[in-house]
Amino acid sequence: ARQQFQSFDKILSTPNLFSPKVMHEHHANTHGEDDKKSDSRRNYRAMSKRNQETATSFVNNMVNHSLSQDRKVDNLSSMWEQSILNIVDQTLAELLNYQSINEKSLKQFS
């Protein structure tokens, strides 16, 4: 009977799926997987946040650049009209001034 009890005790002391140690290891593995998943989610959220900040910054820079270019075009458009008027006025003044050099006086010198 003693030998049978020792064999029975040996069988019971062998680790198996139902022993508390194995259950604890299984729970630790599951907890480790949960930690990996939560780390993965945390990294994904951090990466998403960085991507969103980068995209927002890029779009803001593009909008600011576009607004700057639009202001430059407006300035040039307003200056263009005034420049054309100045050129026309100067040309008319030169043509109407008889003392300025014109085509007839250039022919006389040649």
C-alpha cells in the first residue's frame, strides 16, 4: 500500500494543466500578452498623435505659404496698374516735350 501511495503521490505532484503553478504561468503569459497588446496600442496612439501633429504643421505651413503668395500677387496686381500708368505718362511727356530727343532729332544726328 505504501508503494502505491508513493506512486499516486508522484503522479499528483507532477505538473499538469490543473496544478496551480501551471495556471499561474498561464496567467502570467496571458498577462504578458495583454502588456504587449497595451504597449502596441500605446505605441500606435503615440505614432498617430505624432503623425497628426506633423500633418497639421505641414498643412498650416502650406496655408501660410499660399496666403503669402496670394498677398504678393495682390500687391503686384495693384502695382502693375500704377506702373503701366507711370510708363504711359512718361512716354506722353517725352513725346509732347519738343526739347527731348525724338526720332526727328535722332535722324538729324546721323
